[in-house]
Amino acid sequence: MADSAVENIDVQPVNKKENRALFEKRKKIQPKKARGDFRRLKWIIMAVTLAIYYITPWIRWDRGEGAPDQAVLVDLARERFYFFFIEIWPQEVYYITGLLIIGAISLFLVTALFGRAWCGYSCPQTVWTDLFIFVERLVEGDRNARLRLDKAPMTASKLGKRVLKHGIWIVIGVLTGGAWVFYFADAPTLFRDLFTFNAALIAYSSIAVLTATTYVFGGLMREQVCTYMCPWPRIQGAMVGDETLTVTYHGARGEPRGPHKKGETWENRGHCIDCNQCVAVCPMGIDIRDGLQMECITCALCIDACNDVMDKIDLPRGLISYDTYAGQFDANPNKKLKVRFVRPRTIAYSLILALVAAIMLFTLLNRSILELNVIRDRNPLFVTLSDGSIRNGYTVKILNKTHDTRRYRITAEGLKGMQSWLQLDGPQDHDLVVIVPEDSVSSVKMFLSAPADSLSSKTEDVDVIVTDLDTGQVEVQTTSFKGPDK
Amino acid sequence: MTEKFEKDEISGTQTTGHEWDGIKELDTPMPRWWLWTMYATIIWSIGYWIVMPAWPLVSSYTAGMIGYSSRASLENVMSEAAAAHATDRAALVTTELSEIQSDQQTYQYALRGGKSAFAVNCSQCHGSGAQGAPGFPNLNDDEWLWGGSVDSIYETIKYGIRSDHDDTRLGDMPAFLDDELLEPAQINDVAEYVLSLSQQPDLDAEAVTRGKEVFAAECASCHGENAKGLREFGAPNLTDAIWFYGGDKETIVRTISKGRANVMPAWVDRLDDATIRQLTLYVHSLGGGE
């Protein structure tokens, strides 16, 4: 063998290449197409969610003259948010907060009941990645064909497929960004402007940015977005309990796993034939047989794949199925799924959800179309007039949320002998009427003066009253009237 | 040593070789995208050096390809702002002051501009809320030394009071004691009388009667027979609740003895006409305008 004169040293290079990889390359996942109930469900949800996304900005909603007729519109220029019958001013942004709270609690509730159902079915990242994988399969074939293509040297045919795939992805990205901007402007007008190059620069740049993010997240990064960028997988540990329905491999029934030939006995072995179909279809590149993992988005495609196999080898379905943590230890293949949906945790989430929704509904239904803000001058706090009376200044803001021009009378009550007048009018003029155009705020300066002896303390309460002269609606705000130290 | 550091069996990742109380640290590789992001920022910074002003030289700096400078950009913004204001400012100067008040667009522009010009030029003496101070009148109230109409206010701001401008408003409160016009006792009497005009309590009735004669002889020529003041001389009304320098007896005695001659500068040479008009309308709007 070796020349005895040469000593064989037992050594390894300290900086061997494979040991000094500081940066890990992403290992590409080529998921195989799954067939079955969950795959069908995912197609349906994809169609519904995409339809909602693309159709919503085109729904019209008549709000009368002078107001946009788009059902859902974030009007940044005029600072209004429209959602069907709801119309929100910037100072009512707490409705959005309420909506976000409802969204968060709903997510908690759904996660407590069904695990990461949001991640698996309706998260935009999942829907678009699914769409991108669909395109990839259409152009390059299913998993095996794609694996071969990846290894194959670059030829004209491979290049063509690659260009076609990325081209379609980018088109999807453009359409995604293109639909997004319609939520921020009148959709038909913007649609025309986009093609005649009359749209605002921000519209084009928004489309460009969203095209890039859609292409990168859906086409290139895929599962990395879920695993590295999204906080939800890390939160799920706090949301998921022993009784949460998640995609579960029944280890008690499946193990010990191993290859199985037709006709062999199923005695003393598990039902898992280690065919790896569940691994091949997984878009996250994990093995569900390792148990519930942070990476698992519970898309249930492994359930479809395994059920297919179970049918072929004449075993009951459900080796992998939706089940609770507790349920996976039952080895009986024909067991019934037992889930306690009503538990303290789900009751608590439901109650909070109902409470927040009720508060939101109540405030929305009682939303005033007339609002009044009275801001007292602080500099100077008060002014002594030549006849010894005390004057205070106020800025009165009247918010007319209707779509008509309205006339409002401003009056003030609270002190004996108090006079009120608007800036410019002078104390003699008592016709305190303000005209506020539709859907806008008017701000007027008001002065109140009262004889010094009508104040019994340094600070007195006065009411500023605004009356809508057309409807008689009255809005009152109590403010203070300040005088010298008593 | 056959391997540099031990590999973790479960994750297959190399450890850092550090160990504390049996706890070892994984040397988990960074993801590639992180590395690319870092490279991208480095490339970005090189591009930035080329395009934008970046490196200081001995007496200048590298200007960058697009010639950006924050000073020029400020000048641009300022001249854009000036251009945007041009129409409103022109309207301010060409329209009669009293007519501006019925033109909402110009009037609101004037009030906003007046407010900021007031903060810059006037608040030092009159206070940020125009509330005044002893010797500096409160512009919110309804007493005006020189008149509270827009035209009077305009003239006051323009030429000032006792300023060095030829058209300035003039009016002197003499120093009756220092110039030996009155005896201390007479000053005491007239001070008592002045206090009685605004119904102050605890006065010496005899002194008031004596003071009334002194007032008629020495003071009425400016302050008026009824002591309600004369705007021609900027002489204040002594019968109302508002005091320019202070309404206690000590201050009144001091005012009569030493005289008063506070100055309001003339603004005509310091501010342009549009700004003076803005200030006029703003001051007029504070609540006491006539």
C-alpha cells in the first residue's frame, strides 16, 4: 500500500472548506404536486382570496354628489377612508385600531382552534407562493422534472423555460402591485391614467415596489419569508395547546416505519411505509413525522399525499391528519376525532372578540355627523377690557361630516351677563352663524366676555352650543372661562 | 486535534468552541441573503460617494455627479415658497386694508403671516400672545392709545411711536417733578384724583378735591377734561380698568414725577409693506380691533 518511508499523518485541514461556511446557502425546495381534498380546498381559497383582492376596488357604492363612489377607498389626498357605508376621518383612526384588534384576536382564536390555519390557507405569502409554484409546475413540470432541469446543463430549451417562468412571475407581480394602487384612487380613472401615463409617479413606483416584493417573496424567497421574516411561527407556541387541531403524524400508528412489500404482514410494524411522499409535497421542506415544527404552516398537503398512499396499500386514511397533540398517541387507525372546541382559552378569545366587535359596532352606529371642538386661548389666558369685564378667546372647530353645506349657530351659556361674538363681528353683532361646506372643518374665533363680578372663582365652566339650523341637531362642549385671582 | 471545533450532533452545526458550565454555543451560519444585503449596502455606499457630495478635501469637498447641495436645495425651497406666496402678497399690498377683511382667502393668509411675523418682530416687547407688559400695551383689549382701526394700527406699526422716523407718532408725558412743574404735594393730590376716576377705594377726599384742580390745570390738555384720554397725543384714558404702566398709587406718582416716553420702533424700513399689512390685520383681529 503506502510507501513505508512516508509517514501517514492523522491530520485534517483546520480550515477545511466545508467547516468554514459562515454563510449558509438556501437549499431549494421543489414540492411535488399533491392531489386530494385539502389541495382542492386550497385552490378554492386561492380563487376566493385573489378574487376579493382584485374585485374589491371596482365595487361601486353611491354616497351622493361630491363623494367618491368607490366602495373601498383610502383617499390619502383628501384624508378620508371609505369602506362601504363607513366613512372615516383621520381623527377617527381608532376605528382602524379596533379593526386591527379584531384581526389580532381572530387570529388568536383561529390559531387556538385550528393551529396555523391562516398561514396554511389564506396568508398572502402562502397564496402567492402557491400561485408561483403552480406557474413553475406549468412551465417546468412537476418535482422530478424540475430536479432534472436544475441539474441539466444550460441549453436553449432550459433557458427558454427559465425566462418564461420568471416572465410570468413578474407579470403576476405587476398585476399584484397594479391591483394594490386601485385601493388608493378612483379605480376606473386610475386604470385609464396608468395606460396613458397620466397617473401619479407614486402609483407607478408603488406598482414597481410591489412587483419586486411579490416576485422576490413569492418566487425566490418563499418559505424563508415564513421561517425567518415572519414573527407568527414563533408566536404560535403561545397560541397552540394540547387540544389545538394541527396537522399531525400519528406516530403511535405509523412507527416503526419501514418499506413494505405487497402481501407482507402488518403485524409488529407501523403503518408508515417510509415512502417520503409527505416530504416530497411539503412546500416548507420539512418532515411532518418529526412532529409539529416552527416551519410547518399546516397547509395539509402531506395529509393529501399520505391519504393517497394509504388508499393504494389498502389501509385506513388518516396516518397524517388534522388531530390534536393528545390524539397522536392513539394507535387505533379507525378512531374518531375528538376535539374540545369549547375550552377556557377559546371562550376567553371569543368573549374579547365579541366585546371589541360590539364596541366597534356601537361607536360606528352612533358616529356623529357633527362634531365640535372648542380650544380655549392660552396666551393670554384672559383679557381685561376697559370697562373692567373679562374676555376669553376660543377657537371653535365645527366638523361637518355630511355631504351638504350646513349652517350652524354658535351660542354660549354659563355666566350672568355673558356676551359672545365672533372675530370680526364685534360685540354688537349677535348673529353667530357659521357656514361649513360639506365634508369639511371650519374654524372660527369666538370671544366671550363677562362682567368681572359674574365670576365667583378663577375658573368657571361655560357651555359652547352649536346648533345645525337645518336639522336642529345640537352639539355641546363644556369649556372653561378664566379670570383674575379672586 | 483532528477537527477545529466539535460539531453539534443534533443540528450538525459547528460550535464556537466556547463552553460555560457545560453549555456550548452553536456557530450557526448566517443566511446568504443577509450577506447579500451587506454587499448591496457596500455597493450602494460607493454609488452614493459618486453621486452625492461625500468626501471632504482640504479646502472643498467632492461635489458628486448630480451636484446636490443642501444649501442650494434650501434656496430652491425658499424661492418656491416665495413664488407660491407671490399672488397673496401682491393682493395684500394692492387691496385696501378694510376690504381685505371681506376677502377670506387674502384675509386668512394675512392672519397666518401676521401671526408668524408678530412672533419674530413684536413678541419681544408685546409678549407672544400680544398680552403686553407694564409699559408695553396689551393688544388684545379694547383700549387703544393711538387708535384701533386698521388704518391707525397700520400707521403706528409703520412709523412707530417716538421713533427716529420723521412721521413718527409723538406725545410726551412730562416729568412734572424733575422739571419742577409740580410740587410733591400736588403730585400726591393729583395721583389721588386719578385713582378716584376709576373708583378706587380708600382715598383722601380732600386730596382728591385739590388734585382735581391741578389736573384741570396741568393734565387736561392732553388727557382731556373728563380724563378719557386723547388719541391725538397717545394720552391714555385714566378712567377705565386698564393701566399702561400700572394703576397703584406708587406707580402713578412715579409716572407723574418722572414722565414716560417708551418707544415703538418704525417698521417701515425694516419690513416690507405686505408684512406690515399682515401684522396690522393680525393685531386688529386679536379681539379689540375697531
